[in-house]
Amino acid sequence: MIEFQHVYKTYPGPVHALKDVHFKIAKGEFVFLTGPSGAGKTTIFKMISAYDSLSSGELQIGDYKVSELTTKELPLYRRKLGIVFQDYKLLKNKTVFDNISLPLIIQKERDSYTQRRVREVLDQVGLFHKKEQFPESLSGGEQQRVAIARAIIHQPGILIADEPTGNLDPELSEEIIDLFEKISAQGTTVFIATHDQTLVKKKNKRNIHIQNGSLVQIGSFVQNGSFEAKSL
Amino acid sequence: MKNQSLRFSTMMVLWGCYTLMIGSFLLYKNFNQFIKNWGENREMIVYLKNDISIQELESLQTKIKNDKLIETTQYSNKEKVLEQYQGQLASLVPGLNEDPELMNLIPASFELKLQADAAPETIEALSANFQNQDGVEEVSYGKEWLNHFAVLVKVIRTALVSIALIIFGASLFVISNVIHTHVFRKKEEIEILEMLGAGSSMIRFPFLLEGALLGGFSILGAVGLSGFLFVQFKEYIVTQYPLSSAVQSLEFLGGVEFLIVFLGGILASLLSSYFSISHLNTGRSSLFRITVE
């Protein structure tokens, strides 16, 4: 569960990155976050992943109040999240297998469990045959699937993805979104920031639209392509 | 491959810096040794009056015995000194042995060997003290020479310490910077590990271990290189000045010094790694890059 309660974020300047952002995403929900560049999408993700503090308001992620996280709790909190980036953020000197197994190694899981889980997610993202390769030898779509595999291997409650299809062509983008849908179907809350309105329109999913740091619309695109707004 | 070459270049810089540091330490150490050897010849001669009483002599002896500045004492009575003179000068001055006045001219004396690191002021005070003692005719300790020598030593020592400190400071600066650069190139790796929930100890340990190993191997290399250069230098100097005792006494690092240098080298790069990684591993350095239109 993700709940923003009247969240404000102001950077020195002052730059008001978020203004009274207020929404709730239920457990297992699949939600798109849309808006132009600089609208505040990434700031929202920075708040969720506790990279930045709120200026005011409250942010509840599962059992955690993000503003009350201590430095010691921070790594434990992040282990409950899965994060995917537009530019994958894979470790170049590690193989696909090693990249994917990192979260379980960090959580000190047994080796036999790690091996089994890596094989499972590699199957899920269709990259088992590439497990010994290094990220640079993979295509963009494959690298993104490795990043997704790494983000879900520890079965996080929440998966956030910042422009995960930004570097991919439309066909691959749809493949990746399908993969996210499958993950959501298994009970993970999936929250995806994207520019790609076409892709958002294709999926009948809830959409939070943000502009200049404020929510302007919450609703979903229905099958005929029209937007069905819900109250903010 | 890129990582290996980065590690290698970092190690080369550390190697060079540590060699410079060891070199400046050796220079300082050998200068001190040289001064010490030279200073070992510091002597004071207390000439006694012809009419010194037994009590005065005993009082003086007690005073000499109790003074910590004096390492060894040798008493020469008139007869002994006369005997020495006669032995050395009889062939040069015919008739010397028959001169009845000679015995009155030669004073008895104490030859005192002083501590090598005694300050000129202390020696002067000691001299004044003996001078005021009953039964003492004169005190001689090469005052002029000692004062000039002390000034010279002070100047050279200050210059050497300044040079050594500059080299140490500059080397430590370069070492911390090169390690900081080394760690900074892995900034994204650290951020990825933070994102995945790795704790500080898990993130920092490999960097600290790498820093310690880089420091350890570099300092060993530096000891090897400076050792080689030292042997070459000593051989050259010995060939040039074969009779100089100062040249013979040139010394490389001793066992304890080697241990201190080795541990110090490791500590320097370990601390540099620690501060660099602490600077980067804050848990709040975001991989999310905010785009502004």
C-alpha cells in the first residue's frame, strides 16, 4: 500500500516540486504515473524510495512511515521495494545471474534458495539462456528484463519503475508492461512512471496524472480510449 | 580490465608517494645518526689546581659521579699526564725529562665524556658549575665549536624536518585524492547496492579491504624500491669515500621502523578509503535523476 497524505516537497530556490500530493494505491494494484518532464514524477519516486525527505505531509508505505525512517532502518525498508530505472542500473562487471542474485545475497539468503529463485525469475523474464552473459552484451529490452528480474527476485510488496520503457521501441515496451502486469497479478503493487500516453491508453489501468508538482487527474483510460476521471 | 588498470595506476601513484616518504624519513634518520656519531666525541676536561685538597677532590668526584650528563669519567693525575707527555714529546724536545719545573706546569684533570644529545646550554651550565667548585683551575669543552655545531645541526634538522613534513603532507594529500578518485568511480555501484538494501558494513567492507590491500602492496613496493636505491647510493658513496666512518654507518629501515612504515602505509590508505566511502555511502544519494524542462 502506498499512501501520500498532503505531501509537499520544496527544494532551495524555492522550487516547489510537489504541492499537496494526496493519493492512495492499494496492495496489488497496478497504477501508472504520468505527466510531462519536470512535473514531479521522479520526486514522487524519490520520496517512496526514501532518497529524499518530505517538506510536509505524510507518506505511508506498507507498515512504514517514510519520514520516520532511521538510517539503520533505511536498508531494511529498501529491501521491501523493487526499483526499476529507465537506464537499468545493472552492474557491468557482473553477469546476468550475479546481477539478479544481488538482492538475495544482500539479504543473506541461503545459496541453494538463491540459485533456485534466480532460475525461476530468469524463466519468468525469458532470459535463462543468457544467465552467464554480461549486461553490455544484451539488447536494451533484455537489460530491462534483467533489471525487472533483479527488482522482483526478493518478492517485494511494491515495485516502482521510473520510465522503464523510455529507451525501448513500442513492441518491446508493451512486452515489458505485460511483464509488469504479470508481476502485479501475483500480488505486488506496481507503480510505473511513464511519458508514453499510447501505452497507458492501451491498458485499462488506473492513472495518476501530475503537472507542476500537483495532481491534476486520477482515473483510467477505458476501452474506447476516453478517460474516466475519479475524484482527487 | 578497466578496473584492473585503474587499480594498477592507483597503486603506482601510492608506490611513488610512499617511496618519497620513506626516502625523506631515511634522510632524516641518517642525518640524526651522523650527528649522534659526531656528538659522541663531546668531552669536557676539568683541570685541577696544583694545591687541591683531598676533600675538594672527593667533593668534585662525587659531583661528577652524580651528574647524569656525564657518561664516563677518567681521572689523570699529574704523574700519569707527565708520563704521557714524556712518552710523546721526549724525542722532539731533548732534555724535557730533566726539567724539574715540568711537574708544576702539568695539571691533574678529569676527562669527562658527555651525553651525545646534551644541549650546549646544559653543557655551559655544567662547565660554570665546575668552574665555581673549589680546587678547579679551568674547564675546557670547546665552547665555540660546540655552539657553531649546535646552530648548524639545528638549521639542517629544521630544514630536513620541513622538507619531510612537506613531502609527507603532499604525499598524504595525493594518496587520499587518488583513493577518493578510485572510490568515486564506483559511485554508481555504491548507489545500486544502497538501492537494493545493502547495509553500510556490506558496502564499505570491500572498499576498505581494497584500500588496505592497495596500501599494503604499495608500501611493500616502496620499501623494496627505496631499499634498492639505498644500497646503490651506499655502494656509490663507499666507493667515493672509502675511509669515512659516517658513510659506513648509513642505515636503512630497522625491523620496528619497517613495521611502523608498513602499518602506517596501510593505515593511510585505509583511512583515505574510509573517508571517501563515508562521503559516498550516505544512503541518500539517489539514482533517480530529476529532469527539469
